[in-house]
Amino acid sequence: MLVVSLTAALLCFFSMYAIRGSMQTQVMEESRKDFSSQITRAQKHLSSANLTDSSQYQQLVGNLASELQSSGPSNLVSVYLMSRDGDGADGKTVIPVSTDSEYTNLISADMRDDLQSETGGSIYYQPVSIAKSEGSVPGAILGSVVSSSGFGALEVFALYSYQAQQQSLMQIQLNMAIASILLSGLIGVIIFLVMRSAVEPVQNVAAAAETMASGNLDIRVHVDRQDEIGVLQRSFNEMANSLVQKIDELEKAGDMQRSFVSDVSHELRTPVTTMRMASDMLSMRKNEYDPATKRTVELLDGQIRRFQEMLADLLEISRFDAGYAALDLVENDIREPIRQAVEQVSDIAKAKQVPLDVDLPNVEVPAIVDTRRICRIIRNLLANAVDFAEGKSVEIRLAADRRTVVVSVRDHGVGMSAEQCEKIFERFWRGDPSRARTTGGTGLGLAIALADVRLHHGDIAVRSRMGEGTWFLVTLPRNPETRQVDIGAAPIHFDPDDEGLRAIGGFGIADNRFSDYLTGEPNAGKGR
């Protein structure tokens, strides 16, 4: 709309400028043509006159001025005749004659100087501003020279007013401005209607996807298209219907949880895949759309991805509830999944200008863990920390001894109250529901993280203070077969006698002889 309005305004401006220049040229040529005729007529009168003395010449000049004035066009304001300076030294100089002496002062000295050397035939043009009671109006003075035998050269000046032409030009410009405004409005309405017909359905689907992602599963979109957008609309409704159906079945029968996981993973695969294909098709063609449509397609794509993530989280929670979650244990350097999680969250942190302060030991810290789940635990904690860091750094640290590893994730953002800390691991709970989440979370991340930690027979402890930030300590056994860890014996843990952000112990490697621990050999000392 703005581009169309600017284009129309520029076209109107250049058109008015061109018309103004054309009219000025036309008016100037008409004035020259009329004045040339006047000069020719004056020369004939002087040449045919039989004059014997200066009084007859003076009378002839007066009559000539009146005749030129009366025979001239309506915009001829005044005629002025006078002898050239220096002529008529013999007493034949004519007294200057003017049909309106009010404007004789408009004749510039430069024009008089130019006429001094003129012998006849040339016409000089001087633009002027004519003072009127209602204001100044544009005009021009034209000058030339005629000669009379025995009386020398006679300078002839004529003042022309362009007031009528100026009024006509202003009326034309006003009409063009009105026409330009009307045309811009018409074009804007047409573009709006076309854009609405193309963008509104996509916006509706995007809004519905966002509403559903927030938890309202009753939302549906109206199917009114047969193209790719129509496929997207139908796929969205199919997906929503399937999801609602499966959730209802889960609520009605707890013994169908295992069937729910299986059915959702299969029955939602087709509509989700179809919707993703339709969204990808729109995304591939988004550069062909205008900026508003392109942005809408990007929002739609993001909301579909977020819905897929929410669906994946729901399925994971269902597996935990059904008791089918299992660890894929391997011996690995615990630093690797931590680094993977940091890398996955780094783009989000950069977008929110939150520095990630990672300080891990410079030696391997082997542990028997499910690497995928450890990475997910740290990623969910980091995503939560980045959301509430308020631009301050998020610190990632590691501590370990022979039996235990502790991963620390701490931010220095808004913090939470004690009541919020008690609810932080509840499903779908958020400390600040109005906060615009950059990570697009579902409210299940911390609940899944806690379930993953407990699956490793570990635990998550959290402390927070309003305005000081939040601190998570993830304590894991280096070998899950040892069952539950002893939090009080961990290399770093929160002070049980202090509800604030105070911990006992420190980061680093207190004892890294993990192989001795696996083989049952006694701890012979400490190392870093």
C-alpha cells in the first residue's frame, strides 16, 4: 500500500512539473508572438507617417501606445514607449508614453542596456512579479526597438500578466492531485482485496495453529480452497480431529495409554506429514510473495514445527506414564552431550543476546548414560534459562567424583518465588504465561527433563531468588546400576540450611578414577 501511494505521488509530482513547464513555454511563446506582431505594426505606423516636427511625433507615439494597448490580448497590462538614451539630441526626443505608469519601474536596467545596442528585430524577455491587491502574480516584460526617419530609435516595452494561466495551472494541479488520491485509493482497495483473498486463509491457519499450540484443541479452520492452501486447511483439521480423538481416548481409559502412543504415532503421521509438505511447498515459493505473505508463511511454518515438537513431547510423556521409557546406556564422556546441548541452544541464545558461559573440565569425564536423554535434559534447562536470563549470561559448569557427576545450569535473570520453584516441574506450567517464548516451548520441557534424570536414578535440585536468577543442579550417578545418588555426598550441592543461592562444594574433578569404581577397587586418593 505504501509503495503504491508513493508511486502515485511521484507520478503526480512529475506530471504536474511537466505540465507546468509546458504551460510556461507555451505562454512565453504566445507573448513573444503577440509582441512581435505589435512591433511590426508599430514599425509600419512610424514608417508610413509623414512627420515634420516633434509635436507630431509625440502625438503619434501617444496614439501608437493606445492602439497597441487596445489591440493587444487581454493579459497585456501596459505598453511603454520612450526614446533611446542619447537619441534626439536635436530636440526630437519623445516624452516617455505609458498606458499604465504604475509598472514602469519593473523594466530592469539590464534590459535597457541590452536595447541600447539593438538596431531592430530582436525581442528581449524579462520575467517579473506583478504586485496586485490580492498578492503577486507572475508576468513578463518584453522589449524591442523600432525606428523613425529623422527621430531616432524608439524603445517599446509591453507588460504581460500570467495570472489567468497561473490559475489554470493551479486548477489542473488540484485536479491531478485529487485524481491521484482517488487512483491511489482505488489501487489500494484492489490490492487489499487481492491480498486478503490470498493471505487471509494462510493467516487463519497460522492463527489456528498458534491457538492449538497454546492448548486449545477445539480450534478448526474453514475449508474454502481447492489449491495448496486448501490441502493445508484440510490437513490441519484432520490433524486436530485425530489429536483430540486420541487425547479423549486417553482421558477415558488409562489402560489404553500404550495404544494411544502407538495410534497417535501412526495415525497423526499422515496429516502431520501432509501439513508439513504443504507448508514446505509454501515456504519454497515464499520469495514469490509480497513481504506480508512471506512473513505469514514463515509464521505458519514455525507454528507447525512447534506443534510437531509439542506432539513429540506429549508422546514422550505418554511413554513415561505408560512405563515404556527405557535407557540406551553407553559409556561416554559426559562433556559431549553437554556440548551438544549448548550448540543446539546457541542460536536461540544469540537471538536473545544471552551469553553462554561454558566452563568444563579439560579432561574426559566418563559415565554410563543415555547420551540422547542427557543432551535433552541440558538442552531443556538451557532453553528455560535463556528465556528468563534477561540478556545476562547463563553459566554451565560440571563437577564430578568417583560416584557422581553434577551438571550446573545457572542464570542471573528474573528469578522465581518459592511457590514457583515448587511448581516448575509440573506439566504445562510456566512461571510467566504472558512471556513471549523465543524457544517456542510447550511447558513440558522441565517435566521431561526431571523424568529423564530420574530414569538415570538421579535428581534435579533448583534454587531461585527474585531478581537474582535461577540455579539448577543435575546430579547423576556415573553408573546408573548403583541406583539413587546420595545428594549430600555429591561434589557440589545446595546448602540444606539455606534457602538462598548457596551451595556446598565446588566445580571440577574431585576424583576421576571411574574405571577403579567400576571394578570395585578402593579409592586411593583425589585427582583433578
